Amino acid sequence: MNVTVLVFYYLTYEGGVDLDAIADPLDLKATISQIDNFGQTPAQLLNKPHPRRFPANSDPRALLPPPPAATPLRIKAISAGAGAGDGIVCVGLRDTQLTTISTRRSVTLHR
């Protein structure tokens, strides 16, 4: 049994309203305006069914490709700054370069 569930406003569907049957000019103009502004839903988007969903308890990371091999990074030292209360608020790693941003907004590149 095929059950169709319409999820958009009825005016957006092809044939959802008979414009010739609207007698009131103001209603006709409003309906045309709404169709013009929001467009029409295509009669059919896909020619084949949607793929099955994964079970709720599955790990979505399984869809991702495996991460690249880790590259060791050697860092001599990371200093949080000379002044009291100056700490690292952000750490970024790209390839073999580590970037830190301190609470004083100083950016340091570590190679």
C-alpha cells in the first residue's frame, strides 16, 4: 500500500489549487503571489527509493573514510605566556604545525 504524505503547503504542489476557480481578484492575486514567492514542489524528485536508514544505535562515523596516518609532531615547549593569567585558549593542528592562541590574543606557531 502506497501512502502519500504531503509535507509542504498545498499551494506549492503542482495542481494543488485551481486558479481559474478563484473568483475574488484579491484572493487570486494573493495565491499567485504566494506561488511566485515560494515556488512549486516538483511532482517527483527521485526515480528510485531512498536508501535505508542506519539503525538508531549505529555509529555515524562508520560512514566516514578512515583518517590519514598520524604524523608524529615534536614540540620543544609550549609556554602559556610570561604574564600571570595568560593561558592558551585554542590549539590547532594542521599537518606538522601546531598553532596556539592565548588569552591575550597572541598567536604562536610551533613547528
